[in-house]
Amino acid sequence: MTQHSASRRSLLTAALAVPVAAVGVPLVTAAPAGAVDPVDGCQTVVPWTAIVPIPDSGVTPGPGSPPQARVIRLAGTEFLQLRGLLTCTFTGESPIGTLPGTIRPPKLTRGTATRNNNQGINAIRVEANTAGLIKVHGPQPSNPVTWIQLDSFSAVMR
């Protein structure tokens, strides 16, 4: 007795033919489900803009690398990104600046950034609130933060 088995190719062809026949539109020209934005790739929503320093916060922008923020959209999701270097002497939760007026997260937005390696800890939590205030969390009197590199910060904003 001979059994007929379908090849993977014929099964795939049949599976693709059914939706095309049902819809009457070739799959190549059909829009993807949930497609809202016709632009492919990464879009800059708000370009790199300076983070507004807070007077007397103890933050000094790094030479040639001032703290900046931007918003990008990738696959319909907006990300808050930060870059720049700052020096400081933080021993507790501290503000580092305010986002430019063109950037206001709709919710508390959290991410991490690189910091001086002290006692094996080399990352710090960075938060931007709905008012645009950027704070760092994690420094301790026994484990002070002396510099923060914001280039690794990228967090979903909306």
C-alpha cells in the first residue's frame, strides 16, 4: 500500500492560496494587520535637544558631550533616548535635569544608564516623570555616584 504524503512546499502553497482566494488580494500588496504608519524604519519624532540643567544640583555636563534627549518611533512605539556624560557627587536620589518642553512622557519612564563602577555596581536607574524631571535612583552614602553616561538609556515612552 502506497501512502501519498504532501510535501512542505505544497502544504505552504495551499495555506497561502486560501487567504488570497478568500480576500481576492495578493498577499504581496496587502497592508499588514494593524498598519498605521506607512513609513518604514526608525523615525525621529523630536530631534536631539539639550536637557535643561537644574541650578545647584551638583551636575556638570561632560566636555563635548552635554546631556540631551530625543524621541524616536520604531514600529509604532515611541522611545525616549538620552545621551551625554555628566559628573556629579550623588549619595542618594537626585535630579539631573529637566526634559525639553517638547518632550513630556505620558507616564513615568524608567531605564538604566552606566555609572562609575563602585563595589561592583556599574548601572544606575534613571527616571523621567510626566513633568519632565529626570532623576537618578540608587546612589548611597557608602556607594556614591561620580559620573553617569546616559548613552545607553532608551525606554518605551508610549
